[in-house]
Amino acid sequence: GAVVSQHPSRVICKSGTSVKIECRSLDFQATTMFWYRQFPKQSLMLMATSNEGSKATYEQGVEKDKFLINHASLTLSTLTVTSAHPEDSSFYICSARASGEDTIYFGEGSWLTVV
Amino acid sequence: AQSVTQLGSHVSVSEGALVLLRCNYSSSVPPYLFWYVQYPNQGLQLLLKYTSAATLVKGINGFEAEFKKSETSFHLTKPSAHMSDAAEYFCAVSHTGGKLIFGQGTELSVKP
């Protein structure tokens, strides 16, 4: 079946630095990818919709200058957390929809710890 | 606006017993509905989905769900629980385009 891969699976960074998380669709093309954030024992909150070749659409309350999303190709979207703070520590999950399909495939998630 | 409510943040059943996880949705248009399972520290795995075809949807691992428009429900069931079913389960609704709105999640525990 379709596979979505995230990298890195775990990352630790210092406060004030930036960190990039990649989301790749391995065997299909995804014109749209989605980024979610999940705190421990909580549900997934949609952060933004990433559209290939255009600007991302952010959900209300999500700082677009802090969470930079780039969808440069049909198989890759990246989330960059800029000037990271400890409160940005969370589990970030991406998903992708194959062109012409209605099934959403999720990545394995990336744990970000800001120290 | 679309929303999902999962009744019960935690459900505990005995091994071999019926599993019933409740999900009610709100949508102004015919929805697409999904159930996902999440094991600790992992991403989400699709169990099943409803996309306006048959109202009784069969998924993986013996799970199934029935779409009931009159009750705006999409409850997840499994006749006989296994220990390996212990996980977090999320119900989600989508209109079109793939943007999912998730419920709060239900943690399923299975007792031996």
C-alpha cells in the first residue's frame, strides 16, 4: 500500500534554533499534504495544508512565520520550526492524499524535543 | 463546520469481549468518515473509511463500522477483542480535499 515517510523520527534541538522535518510520499504523488501536531494523550490538531507549488494554508492560531511549510515537489513537503522554544516540543505528523483518491495516508510521526 | 465527538476517552474490555467505540459527527454536507488506530509513539493506521457507498464498512483486523445518518453516528465495533487491539483510536471526518478533523480519541484497554 501507499507509504508516507517522515524524517527524522526523533530530533532534539536547542532553544532558538530551527529544525526541519520532511514528509515524503514514497510510491505516489501527493498534490496535497497536511501537517498535524499532537500533544501527549491528546488528539491531532491540523496545523496547515501544504499544496504543491503554492503557499500553505494555515489553520487559525498557527503562526505561519514560525512553522514554515514548503511543498516543492509532488512527493515532498517540509515543516521548519523556526526559533524553537520548549513549548514547541510535540509529536508532528504529516499525511498525504494521493491525486485522484480519497484515502489519506499518514507518516510515522516525528518527535521534536526543544531543550 | 465539521466536528467529531468520541464518547468515552477510555474504554476497557476483556479479551474476547465485544469492542464498541462511539463516534458522532456533525457535518452540513455528506461526510467522509474514517477510523484510525495509533499505537504508542507511532503514526496513524487507517482501519476503515466511509465514502458514501455501503453504510456498513468492513476494515482491517476484524473491525467494522456502520454509518447511520439518522443518528449522525459512525461507531466502531469488533466482535472479539484481542490483546493486540489495545491502542488509541481516532474517528475523523472530512468533506473533500483530505483535510481531516479528528475526535478526541478513545484509549482501548484489553484485559486478559
